[in-house]
Amino acid sequence: MLPFRIPKTHARRLPALGAAVFLTLGLFAPQSQAVTVGATAPGGANKAGTTASSRSIPVPRSPHAISKNPRFRLSSQDAAEESAPRSAPAAKAGKQSSAIAADACGDLSGVINATGTALVNELKALPQITCTYPLFNLTGENARKAFREAQMVTVANALRDNSASYAGDNGASTGQLVMFLRAGYYVQDNNADVVGAYGPALEGAARGALDAFFANPRSKDVTDANGEILNEVVTLIDSTHEAGRYAGVVKWMLGGYTGTWPGQMNLAMQHVEWVVENGFKAKNDARGWRAALKADPAILDTWAGFITRNGAELNRLDVVSNVGRYLGYALDVPELKDKVRPLLKDLINRYPNVGPTAPLTMNLGWYTRQYDRGNCAAYAICDLGQRVLPLVLPTQYACNAGLKIRAQDMSPDQLASTCTSLVGEDAYFHRIIGDQGAIPGDVNTNLEVVAFDDYTQYALYAWAIYDIDVDNGGMYEEGNPALPGNQARFIAHEASWLRPAFQIWNLNHEYTHYLDGRFNMYGDFEAGMTTPTIWWVEGIAENISYGYRNERNANAIAEAAKNTYKLSELFDTVYGQDADPDVNSNRVYRWGWLAVRYMLQKHPADVQTVLGKYRTGDWAGARTVLKQTIGTRYDADFATWLSTDCATKDCGTLPDASTAAPVPLCTASDPRQFDQNCRRDNLAATTGNYSYHFVYLPAGVKQLTITSSGGTGNADLYYGGGSWATTSAYQAKSTNAGNGETLTIDNPPSGWVYFSLAAAQSFSGVTLSTQSK
């Protein structure tokens, strides 16, 4: 379980789920890149007409969210840019390819070792196209011998010559030549250091081969026989990075496609998705696709016509939705904006935004948000979120006055169990952390939990309804906790992959963030990011989530054995410290869990000192405690704890603050006098007066912590050093609303030091304590 609370610009990405699984889900998710904090919905406002909240933090994507650029493919291109054949993905080719070789294809060593004309003859002698599939798995020396540039040039020239007499089928083994080239690009893309670089010689030969194939009129035969070859040649366009050069081929396919195309031709149309998507995304238009569209903007009309002419085919997983939605990318080409706007307006409003046509309309709507932000009126979708909200999230349920649920499809039992879980977690949180009361001025007294049916529904609609990025596993919208009427909201989705068991992804982790923000972290999220606080905010959320559910954090315990980080280093954790998202995930969540768990077990007083700073917004003061007062002092003990407690006791248990031994009562007869570690109860003073106190500190005390709590009224805490402390003469003060005050004095002087409670309002029943070390 990997939780949340990161700025939108640092949204973390988790591994992809294979396309085959997503096909069963039946929806496309908008492609989602990071959106800046405070970004607004189409038209420049969110659904309430106000700017988006400042504390808006995405949840890491679930195991079933889509990698890097959430999308659905009808054919999967997983780890590498180039793709293995659809019916024999590289990840699975081992068993399939060996069976093919043994049963029909024979030994491929002839292909691997041959050169020149002999290589071409070996390929043409393969009895069927599928015999080439094992080539996609070549590595090492075999990969180099088979696919070095000279070999690829030889086969590309052979395809050029073969295409001149192409008869619209595989009678002349055209497909085997195409598949060899596809395999070469695929293997080289994954093993360039072994295969070697590809340069101008192959570029020219590949262009010659593709030019010759498409110049043959039989390449346009709408038959399964031609489609078997064409679908691989279209993919070869993507492999060679030549989208712009063959924009005319794409235009012909968009203009000619109908739902009556036979299966192999339909597959060729599906592969157009790869050409246009990667063409748009190529840096500096390296594939020439954008330039081709600018040179022939009529392609956009053909593209829109492809959708409207085949509107009856829209059914979630159809090729029209899959290819059609990329028309929205044209908004990212400034010269095409005026051309594409009316096309998108027509398409988004022509078809329903829910049901089978939603993958098209909602994706196109998302592109307007991404590439034409603030111009929703041009598409007549400024109210899109309000329109779909009641249709997509019809269920509303109140757990209590401070907690409500809005859901797409939850049963009464699921609603009740979710409420029970959250209410119980609230008590557990305070049992572990203690209860100093809410941050003064925090008005986030209630939380709305929004639960979409699954990730795809969340990704499809949440961006429009709540103006959030959806390249994540959910979003906690804290908003401005000091603003009356602010609504804190956790927007989530069910963990559909766990069904029939019911679970809202990251629910308990995210609820911890709500509680932490309300009771421990002053102000909004950005305020807390002025210094590194991630070790705590993510670490405590992980600890409470796992602890409350009584679940073993196996991943973090495994990380402990590696002893990767010192505790002092973890105090410096921020989001995105490493280019590798897996490294970031380990440090932020698993090592955050370890750091917080150690500190709660071994140094709870230090935790409370730091939280005392966090609760007042003294981020610099907390940083000083962590990096100077604590510094590296606990590093050695932390390493020992990792190798002992984590190895033998699963890193131990969370201490219960409610059962912790209280600070002892002071014993001096003078009620003003404190020992180094003691408390006095039931202190009182009337408005404008003081409760004066002092303590004797021997030489060598590194830190004095003075804390007040409980009672009624409003007592402020002042420290005077070697002199009596008043509101006009003091060295440090804590003046929160109420009686929850903490002062931490580093390196105090030896001898008598003085402090006082000043009655901003009459107070009584207050407890005051001192701790020194």
C-alpha cells in the first residue's frame, strides 16, 4: 500500500497493469500529466466558481492504475517503445516461440547467422509469419548478429524489392521481412549497447521499403489477407519513427475505415493509435507528425469524420474511441488550435458523457483542459463537472455530522463498514499520537469521502467534477483549513482488483492525513513544505494505516534489512529526490514508516517536541530540532534497531500514548518551583495576571522543554531565562488559542531559569510540565 500527500507536480507513478486486464474494465482513462497546484478547471474556475484549493495532494496510483501515461491499448506496448507482436508479446514469447519453433518453424539459427541474400532467403523460407516471433526475444550475441545495422539494411532493401510485386497477401513472404525489421527495432530499442546504433543507412533503406509498399495499390486492399501484412507495416511506421512521412497513409485509413472492415484490417486501424500518439509526443517533433498536420490540416477533418461516420461503433473498447480520442492532442499544436476547436466542440457535445461513448467525450474534454485551459466556453463544457456529478456519483450517505460519503456504487453494508472503519481510526490515531486538540483556527471539522467504482471511473470523471489531476490513486483536497465553509475531501476509488472483498484504495492512509492536517500540521500543505516534513507526514500515515488494520508492513520490514538510510538522512526526505520512482517510493513511504516507528518507540518526547513546532507552524524550529538538536545522535541506534527489532520483532509495535507513564508531580514545597522533569496541575490566574515558575538547571543541560495543556480559558507561555518572564520581558513565548503551549529551549543556561503562564483570559485547571536532557 503506497499512500499520498504529494504536490500535483510530484505525482508518483506506479507500475502498469497489462493492457489485457484493462480490456475487461471497459473504459479509457484520460491521459494525465502533472497539473500545477492551484490549477483551475476549464473556464478558469472549479465547480464552485472559485480557484482550486491550495492543499490538493494526489495519492500514489494503485497497482491497477496505468503507468506513466494512463491509457488503454487494444494491443500492448509495455516496457519498450517498440512493440512485440500482438499475438505473442515479448513478455510471454518464451513458451509460445519454443512451441512454434519445434512444431513448424524449425531452428532459427539460420536466420541469426546468415547475411546478405542468404538471410533474405532464410526469412522467406519460414513457413508462416508467426515463426518470426522468437526473434523478439533475442539478447546478447545472437541479438547483435541478427540485428546489427547491416543486417537490417539488407532486409529493408529486400522488402523494398518485394513490395514492387506485392499481391495483397503473404504469398511472397512479405510478412516475414516486415516482422524481422520490427523485431530488430524492438530488440535494439531494449539492447542498444549490444546491437549497436542505427544510423542514416538504415533510415534510408527503411524509407525505401515503406515507400515501395504503400506505392503498391494492393496495400490498400480491404481484406484480411492484406490486413495481416498491413497491421504490421503500420506498426513499422511507428518503429521507424516516420509518422510524418506517412501521414497520408494515416489519412487514408481514417478516411476509409468503417465498422465493416474485416478483423485484420481492423487491427491495422488499431495500430494507427501508436503512430499518432508517439508522433505527437516525440520531442521537438522528431517524427515529423506535427509538421505533417500543419502542412495538411485537412487530416483533422478526416479524423473527425472518422469518428462521426462510425459513431454507431462507439462502445468503450472500439477502435473509433481508441484512435479518435488522440484528435485532442492537436490542441497542443498552436497553429492548429483554431482549426481543431470547433471539431472537438462538436464531438464532445454530440455524444453522451456517460455510458459507452464516455471514453471518447471525456478524453477529448480532458485534452481541452490540458491544452486549452481557461477556454472551456469555446467547447460549451464549463459546466461539464456539474452535469456528470449526479449521474456518476448518485449515492450520498452521512456517517455522522463530521463525516459523509459520496459514492458511485456502494451497498448499504459497504457504506456502514466504511463509516465504522473511519470512526474507529479517529480514536486509534489519538491513542497513538495523543490529543492536544485541533490546530487553532482549523475549520476542517468535516470530511467528504468520494468513492468511484474503480480506477477507470475515477480517471474518467474526477478531473472534470473536482478539477484534479488523475494520474494517481486518489486525491486529498484539504483546501484552506482556515477558510469558513471549506470542504475537506478525499477523492478515491474502490480497489476493484480485490473483489469480491470490498476496499476503498488507501482509505485509512488518507484519513490519517486528514487527521494529521487537522491536529498536527499548521496551515495548508504548501506551508508545511517550506522545510522537509515528509518523513513525518507520510511516515505517520503509513504507521497509522498499517497499525489500525493490524497489517504487517512486509515491504518496509524488507527494506529495513538493507540499512539504506541513516535516520538523519530521512529527516531530509522530500518528494522526487531520485529520478527512479521506485527509489522515491521506498524512501518516502517505507523508510518514512521506519523512521516514524523508531522515533515513536525510542524517542517519544522528541516527537512531541517536533509536533509542538509543527502545530504552531514553526517549521524552521522543528527543522532545528531534527537537524541540530537530534542531528546524527540517533543514527547508530537506528541502525541497530533496524538489524534487531525489525529483523526479529517486525520493527516492534506502536506505543500507546494513552497508557504512557505521566510526568511525575513536582515535589518542592514552593508551588512555583519545578524539578527538571515534573508537572504541576490545576494552575490558574485571572485575566492580565500570571502564574510564575522557575527551575534549577545543572551545567550540561542541552534542552529544556516546557509544556502546558488542559483546563479552561487561555494561558500563554513565556520564558525569561535568568529573569522573571512577563508579556513585555521574555526570551521566548508560545501564544496559541487555548492552553496547549510548548517551548523548547536549546542549550539553556545553568542555574535558575524562569517561566510563566500569562492569562490572556482567566484560566484554571491547567497542567504545566518541564523536561530537560
